[in-house]
Amino acid sequence: MVLKEELGLKQGFVDTAHEALLNVYYTASMMKKRADAFFSQFGLTDVQFNLLTLLYFQSGDEGGLSQAQISDMMLVNRANITSLVDRMEKAGFVERTAHSRDRRFNIIKLTTKGRTLFEKVQPIYIEQVRKVMSPLNQTELNNLMRMTEKIRKELRR
């Protein structure tokens, strides 16, 4: 169904670029709602799962990541990372440890509880991602990634 019909608009869009942008935005909004519903059944948010994923797959020699590294990878400011880590530490999913060579900052690591939860949720999540993206074949997925990369490049200018 085209966006005009989905939104119940009486008239179409004047500009194709605007219509394409709204398609991306509306689709992202729907995906966010689906993600919220999915992660809530595990007591998580999508942002918390993102942090678990980064710690699971991107941890360095210290066995974790600094808050600065997490901030860069998650594209949010350091203040938001602090409160996110606070909440996840309180829930027992992560722990702060002093950096071995520079005690001015902490390394955030997965706890056993966090690793266990991630290993439970991640396969189910990947299954859901594949289901949502199943209307697209591999070429279309690659094209979608290239197109969104082009838009992000323009936004960075």
C-alpha cells in the first residue's frame, strides 16, 4: 500500500523527495514500535539491547568498552551513556571496572547475567529481523544499504 493510502491522505505528495523521506520515516517509526514490543517481553529496550550487542561483539582487549567508545558506536552523547550504563548496572547486566592502564575512565563489561540474556534474546531477534526484511531479496537489501549510506553522507555535509 502506498503511503498516501496508509495515512489516509486526500491528496498525494507534491514532491517525490518529500514522499520518499516520509516513507523512510514512517517505516522507521513502525520498526521502532515493533522493536519496543519485542524487547519489552525481555525487560529490555532497543537501546539496552544495542549496548548488550556492542559489548558482546565489539569488546576490546580489556573485555569491554569505554563509555567514550560506546558513545561513538551508539551515536549518542556521553551523558546519555552514563544513565544507560547506570540503569543496566543496577539491573545486573553490565559492570564498570577501572581501565588497567588509565584509572581516569572505566571499562563497561557484560556480566554473566547480561551475557546470558543477550545469548537468549539475540537469536530470536535475528529471526524477527529476517522476517521483517524478508520481502527484500539480497540485491534489494544491498541497494537499501547503499541508498541509506548516500543519504547519511549528504546529511554529514
